[in-house]
Amino acid sequence: MTDEKIRVLLVDDEPLALRGLKHRLQNFPEIEIVGECSNGREAVKEIKAQSPDLVFLDIQMPGLDGFGVVRAMIGAPAPLFVFVTAYDKYAIDAFEANALDYIVKPVEEERLNDALHRAREALKSKAAADRESKLIEMLASLSDDDRDRIKELIADPDWSDKQRYTERLSFKDGSKVVVLDAHEIEWIDAAGDYMCIHARGKTHIIRETMKALQTRLDPARFQRVHRSAIVNIDRVKELHPHSNGEYFLILDNGAELKLSRSYKDVVARFL
């Protein structure tokens, strides 16, 4: 697949989201966008007509939703599906083992790059067909109650607001992919253009900005304490004031972090 184009179909009922994803995909020369659809029924027709390699499929759409699109492909050759959702954990527990990947809106370049990497690898492998067949079978087996429950969750503003933030963080560390539960992260600090994620007694280095990483983490659990540091509030065991107006945070593993004067208004969160 290194010398071949990956034929991609985009499906989203939100024009802005569709344009944003298309714009990001233009940075990948191997991608050929063969069509854009604004609803599920159009998507089914285009998948059958265009036979794309890969479909970026929005889940929540009026009428025929993303589940319906995949179900409609039962018995027909199916492309790879990357689900796009505004909510992390949107039925992820039900199909993450079989779907190629999922991306949470707004689409971040790093996650998009990861999804495309997985698509390239899957397209080289016969296992891709088995994976998508299992996905279709799984979605076909969802009961009406399952689908109704998913729709109820999406309609619940408290649930949808909570699910904006990731409960699991995945990233490449050398030749492997590391997956961390958010609560396992102790603190994060910056090292130039890289972020150091400290968790489970290890340090993982990823290329991402502090700002981007902070938007992915639940502010109820994670607090910025310095222009180059974020801490898991639950890990802070002691708070020591300093004469210059700064504070030192002592974590449960003995690590010591500085809370700068610029962030002294958040001291109350640790008391």
C-alpha cells in the first residue's frame, strides 16, 4: 500500500466537521477523497458505488446513523471504518475490539495520523476483512434496547459533558503503543517540544503541546500548576508554601512539583 492511494469516503452531517476533516486529510498525500456524504443513506449508496478503502463515519446522524450504515453493509464487501464521534466512550466498549479505530471531535492531527497508520497496516493484512466482518456482525446483534440506551446517553447533557474528556490515553512510545487509564497519570511536564507523562512509576515521552493535552484531560481531576506542568489532583498529598509566594506539591509517590505564583489562585483545590 505504500505506493497506492487510500481511497477515502467522509460521512458527517455537520458541514464544519466535514470541512475540517477534509482539510486535515489534505496533509496526507496518499489519501484520495472519493466522496463526501452528509447523511447515512447517501453514505450507503456511495460505499456501494465507490468501494472506498476507508470510511470516516460519524456515529450520531439524523435518520440512518453510523450504526445503520454499517448494518446496511451486511452481505456486501465492506471498507474499513474509522468512527468519528463528539463523545469519547460513545459505545466504545461495545465495538473498540473490532472497529479499526475511533476519533473524538474535534479531530486532532496526532489521532488522525494514528488512525491512518492503522489503516495502512490493516489494508496490508487479510485480517482487515475479518475485523470488519466481526464489527458488522456485532452491530447487527445490537438490540433495540441497546440502541435506545445509547441515544438516551447522548441526549443526557451531564453524560455528554463528562464524556468530552478521555478516560484512556493512548500514544506511541518508541515501537510500541501505550494505553493508560487517565487516573493512572501522576503528573505531566514539558521538555521542549515533548511532553513527559509520568504514570505507574514510568516516564513516557510524546510529541504533543501542553495546551492540546490539557484539553483532553478532565479538569475535575487534572490541574495546571505551572506553565510546563499538569498534576493529577488525587495524587497530591502535601502542600508546602514558599517564602516567594510559590508552593511545592508533594505527591503520593514522593515526587515534588512547583506550583508557580501565576497559578496560586488554584491552591484551594489542594486544601
